[in-house]
Amino acid sequence: MGERAMGPDGLRTALSGAEPLVIAVSGGIDSLTLAAAAAAFRPPGRPPGRPPGRTELCHAVSPAVPAEALGRVRAMAARTGLPLRLVDAGEFDDPAYRANPVDRCYFCKSHLYARLARPGAVVAAGTNLDDLADYRPGLRAAAEHGVRHPFVEAGMDKAAVRALARELGLGALAGLPASPCLSSRVRSGLRIEPEALRRIDRIEAALRARLGPVTLRCRQEEAGLVLEIDAAVLERLDAGAREALAALGGELAEGAPLPLRPYRRGSAFVHA
């Protein structure tokens, strides 16, 4: 028995099934690239003697999803011609999710995958190999709902996903900074409030309008909001630019200028 193909060839194999495929598209680079790959690799019609290989994109509309993400998902659906279904996963009706425990993502993904399921269809997500080395409770929900991870099956990490995005002609999207859901900005144990997430989204969007597509986060901590900006970017800013960003964040938060500090991955996540 030969070795399994890896990389784009392996991804083509992973996506070649004739069963209907539902792709959970968050609006990040991984799921957008998976959508583009499915459009390129999967047969558009009915293979001889087999059921149609229809592909559907699904996106959860929620206070936890940045507004810019929906725009990127709509653009991808238009680009590929794939049907797009917008859903409300209903996680904000779940007290376990709103309490924001360390495994909050499990509750969110459980609701999402249950909502995306269709009889006879396979649900796929944009998980890549690098994600497996991180603490991601959502992967437990994925396993419980039989969700597939084509990038993992093809042995592709984040760098390989970005390379594929360039090959597929996704342009600037290939360099899109990682941006998990807005609830990840809220310190573990602090209740998730929709209006607080909308405020965080407004602040981050305003800062990106000034700085471009850089890595930044508006974190909610017990003492209030804090701005985190990629360390290299922050170091290049002079005192006046820093003050202007802090003041802008404070104005949108309807309060005093917000503190600035270097970005640190997962700094709002508190694992007891």
C-alpha cells in the first residue's frame, strides 16, 4: 500500500469525496483557503454513476464574529460561486458559554456543528496541523460531531495553508493575520456580553484602519480594556502615534485613553 499523498495533492484527495460537503467558514485564512480549495478541487457536477459532489459554505453570524469576517466570507462565496448559508449557532443562549470558562470554545463549537449538520453531508473545518499543538476545546466538539479536518488529513500546517492560498490566487488574504473570535479577547471567567464584543470589534477595526493588517487585540480584563499591538509594529511607533492610538481606543470605549502593550498570544486566556 503506497504512502498517502500530502500537501495540496493530499488535500485534493481529502476533498474528493462525492458526498455533500459543508464547510464552516469563519472568515479567517484557514477556512477561506479551504473554501477556495474545495471550489478548485471538487467536481462541480455529478460524477458518472455517483451522487453530486455539492459544496456549501456556512458562516455563523454572531456578536463574537468580527464584522469584517462576514465581508470576507461573502466575497469568497461570490468568487467561488459556492452557495453560502448564514446561521445563528445560538451559543449566546447557553449559560455555559456566556460564563466564559477556559473551555468556552467547546460550547460554541458544539452549537455550531450541530447547526451545520445535514443528513448525508460531511462537515469540514479549516483546522491545520499547528492547531493540534494548542489547547483548543473546540476540537473535542468537532470529534463528537464527526467534523473532518482536510488540512490535517493532508499534513498541512499554517505555512502550507498560506502557501496554498497564494497558489490559489487569494492575494492579500494569504497574509491575513490570525484573528480568533471576539470572545477570545475577554479574560477567562468574565461574562461574555454582546455589547462588549461589539465595542471591541469597533476599536480593533478603527486601529486596523490606522495601522493596516497587523496583529492586534483589544483585550477585556478585570480592570478594563487594554490594547495589544504586534511588538515590532509597536516599537516603530513614536510617542505621538502611540498616544493617538490610545486616545482613539478610549474615545470608542467612551472613557480614558486605553493602555498599550505588546501583543502576547492568548493573554486573555487564564488556565487555572
